[in-house]
Amino acid sequence: MKVTKYQIKGLLKFKPQIFKDTRGYFFESYNYDRYKKYIKEKFVQDDHSFSKKNVLRGIHFQFKNPQGQLFYLITGKIFLVAVDFRLDSKTFLKHKTFILKSNEHEQIYTPPGVGCGFYSLEKNNHLVYKITKTYKPGNEMGVIWNDNILNIKWPCKKPIISDKDKSYSKIKN
């Protein structure tokens, strides 16, 4: 397994070893003993998100009991963004973007306090993710996807977004 670290502390990309033959392929999508060197928290829940093309979800994070998340795209292609919302971080409000393609089998880990959002680039996108704390609606916050301060270069102009995501505010100076 290849692990890539980024400027945002704790943000990681995992590229598992893929075993291919004439039947197809096999790989371990998660092995506690292999990942514990990089991820200190334990996962307590698995989630599955399906999105059609042009859907944008996020940018969300839990400010109380922040969650670490390990993302894996089963089908499709997405533009994923991770934003550091940790007040004491040297990279506060900095972001990193990724293009995830299901056929590459890469995983992205966002540590607690780092929020995320994604935009669906293909017709059918199945994203599964492990989280380190259970979701509690009163603990969640969000920032509008096109916030000027974050200045994320999304690959879209008019995405399909939920009413909840439309209601999020911009960051104030």
C-alpha cells in the first residue's frame, strides 16, 4: 500500500496493492493492522452515498465530536475537496482537491476537524466511507460550496445541490 501525506496535517491518500488476473482483481479495502500506523481513531460506522452526475454535496463537518472519514469510490468519478476547519491548525481554511476514479481504487482520509464536499463527474457515483464518530445533526456545520474565501476551483458552475447545502453561509472575514 502506498500512502501520500499532504500539507494539511492528517490528510492522507491510500493506494492499495491490487492483485489482478484473468478473473478480475482483489484488494483489501481496509485492514485495521495495516491502517493503524496512519489512522489513530477507530471507525464506528460505514456510510454509502449515491449521487447522479452534476450533484454537489457539502461542504460539511462536525464541530462537536469531529469525525475522521476514510472515503472510497466504488463506481464513478468525483471531484473531492477537503477543507481544514481546525482553528488551531497552521492550514486553517486551506483546502486540497482530488479527482477520484473508481478504477484507481484510491482512498482519501480526512482527519477530525477537516470537512469535505464532492461533485459527481459521472452518471452513477457510489461513495462509501468509514467514520470515527457517529453523525449527530446538531453537531454539523457547513459552508456554501462557492465561498469566496475558500476559493475552491470546482469543475462546475450550476451544480445540483440540496436545500440544506444551499442554506449554508459564506465565511465572514
